[in-house]
Amino acid sequence: MSEGKSGIEAFIAGMPKAELHVHHVGSASPRVVAELAARHAGKSRVPTDPAALAEYFTFTDFAHFVEVYLSVVDLIKDAEDVRALTYGVAEDMARQQIRYAELTVTPYSSTNRGIPDVAFMEAIEDARISAERDLGIVLRWCFDIPGEAGLPSAEETARMAVDLAPAGLVSFGLGGPEIGVPRPQFKPYFDRARAAGLHSVPHAGETTGPETVWDAIRVLGAERIGHGTQAVKDPALLDYLGEHRIPLEVCPTSNIATRAVERIEEHPIRQMVDAGLVVTVNSDDPPMFGTDLNTEYAVAARLLDLDETGVAALARNAVEASFLDESGKARLTGEIDSYLAGWTARG
């Protein structure tokens, strides 16, 4: 057992994992954010002291979170910044035994600030290839429409996803605020992305009701749901999600930080599991929320009263719900099973 960790925490720390809902810029460590802030000192209100970032990353509501998030996006000025941030995120993930991650990337936020689209693609791809070679972590991309930027951002994101199509791109998403940003208006862009072979993974039902999840499924063709915390309010929706095996990308600490859920004890993850849904555990914007994927698994284990076997089952859910090829899924599932067997054998 690792010193200072409970048995379940030590198990989680060493367990091979996949992560399906984690944002590119939102995963920048305090060290990286502080370095970027220092490099652009005087041009940003983001603190240059890593210790001060914890207070800066304390959110009053979801709108405040978006405001702070965009202030960090403003620190990314060129392709070198993009590459450094991406590789740094991969390093942090590898330290947590994350073997595979689908990183949500919002290229519009950078290209709209002056970084050429081709240079942006080259930067993330160079970091992806280097990370797999150096760290043994496989990264894939979800290109994400920033909903607060409206339809022009959707048009540009779809164009870059379809026309530039970096090798690591597997899916197409929609993030940002849900209130005042109805899902159906994005249908043409999801149609275009899906026709190009990309999977549909919009955020829905985080800060708005179950109808947003229905829109994501019926209008945007969602194959997984980002968050979906409000789905538990609609029994018919729970039945549909369970029957069609549409996974939920659950991010417990994020939901508390953005006030989507008031108290961790009130988080609906148990209702989701009890309803027979495919639940995956994710970290969303980990440094901004003072968490990481290991912590999120520990939170889920506590809320669901899981032992090591139950935690491993959650980890398998993420692999199965991923867009890895079948051989990759079998390999990673085998790693999880071997790890559990070895842990159990040690007693």
C-alpha cells in the first residue's frame, strides 16, 4: 500500500485507466498555467503564482467557470504554447496510469485568437505522437464546439474537423454553457461531422434539464452524453439510456465546482448506476477543479460503496465506451483484469 493512501486509493493509483471526458486547456497544470501567465505578464489577470491559482479557480457558478476558463485560453498565443500544453497534459495523465484518453479540444478558441489552423493541428499531433512514443499513452481528439461562441464557431469547428481531420481525431462535441444555447441549432454541423465518420459526443443535461439530453440523442445523434446529471429526473430517459446502452461521462467534482450539483452527497451517480446505465468516471478540467482522475475514482468508490472489483468494473466501462479499436479495448481491458488479479492475489 502506498504511504498515506487507503487501500482503495492505492489500488486506484496503480490501476490502468481510460478517460473519455477531459478538456485540453482545462487540463493544463498550475505549473504550465503559471508559466504561460508569466510569459504574458501584464496582458492577463491569471495569477503567475501556482499557489494563487487555487483561489482563482474557485467558481461561483457555471458562467463564472466559463469566464475563468477563457482567460486561460487567452494565454495560449502560438503553436509552441499549444504543443507544450498538450505534451504537459499527457505527462500528467501518464503519471496517473492513464493509458488512453479522448481529449476534448476546442480549436476555434485558439484559431479565433490568431493561431493558424494548420499550425494548431500540427502542434497537437506532434504532441500526441511524441507522448505515445515517450510515455506510452494513446491520445485521441474530440473537436468541440464552444457553444457560447455561437454558430460561427460551429461552422469553423466542423470545417476544421472535416477538412483538416488530424489523424488522432475520433469524435465531435459541443461544450460551454447549456442555458440559452439550445442543442438543435447545431444539427447541421453534427450531421456533417457524422457523415465524415466522427462520433457524436455532446455535453448535455449538466445545467439544464433532461430535455437537453433528449435533444442531444434525437437531434445530434449522441453516442455518449457528456455529464447527463439531470437525466435522473426523467424515468423514460433513464430507460432509453439503459436500453440503448448510451454511456454517461460522469464528472463528480466538476459538477460540484460549477454548482451543477450542490453537494457531493447529492450527486446522482448512484441513481444512474441503480438504473442500469453505463457510467464512466472522468475529471473534466482537473487542475481547475482541484482534482485528477484518481481522485474522481476515489469519489465514485465512496459514493457507490465500491471495493477494488467494483472500481475495476468502472474502469472497464470507460474502455468499452471508448472509441478505441477492438484490439485496443481488449488489450487495455486485459491490463485492468491482470492488475486486479495481481492486487487480489497479494491479499
